[in-house]
Amino acid sequence: MLSGEYRHNCDEKFRLRLPAKFKKELDDGYVVTGASDGCLFVFSGYELKNLLEKTEKVPLFDNNLQKPLRMLYSSAYEVEEDSQGRFLLPAALREFAGIKKEVVFVGVGNRAEIWSSERWDNYSKNLSGNFDAVLSELGKYGI
């Protein structure tokens, strides 16, 4: 399970290291893609395969459902680590997520998220006063 919040800085070439605790969970390779709220999703190879299997059921000619699939998969990059355990964050994803230097890795169960520190701070500040209300939304799914 991926959980917690970890702050890191990109180096001058926009290379990052996954937090050590995340690396254990994502050991079969990982993919970074654009996501909701201006963050990036990080999926393990296993989780991406699960997602692909689910999205294969989306009707090919349903334009409303094809749009989010195009957005998700066209922004997906399989990243490779260098000898020092860093991966390059592609320019298109940096721009999408507004990443300039400091990032926040957030564990969200079966995936990690990468946020610009500014966006994460604003997002989490807006939710912190409504923690109970936000958690109650899970009740709609029987959680």
C-alpha cells in the first residue's frame, strides 16, 4: 500500500527519486501520467495492467468515454531510472502539473501522486477544514 507524504526537489535536469517506501511497491516498473486536480499519477506495471483491462471494456465509439482515455494514455510515460535511481520527469508532465522545483509525493493506496508543492499545499489546505465532510464521501461507495 502506498501512503504518506514526501517532499523532494527536482535536480537541474528535472530528475526525481521515488521515496524508498514507494519504490518497494512499484518495483515492477512504473508509469507516470497526467491526472485530476493538476497532479500526476504514478502506477506500477501491475496497476497499469489492471487499469488497461478495465478500460478495454469502454465502447470504442462512445466519444464521451474515449476522451478521458485519450487524455490519460496520451500523457502516460514509462520512466526508467538511471544508475543513481533517478527518473526524468518529461517536460509535458512538468508543465501539466506546474512543477518548477519542489514536488510532493503522495501515497493513495494503489498509486502514488506527484504534485507541485504549491498545488499540494493549496489543495490540502482547502480540504483540512472539511476532513469529516471529505471522508464522508467514501460512504457513498460502502467504505
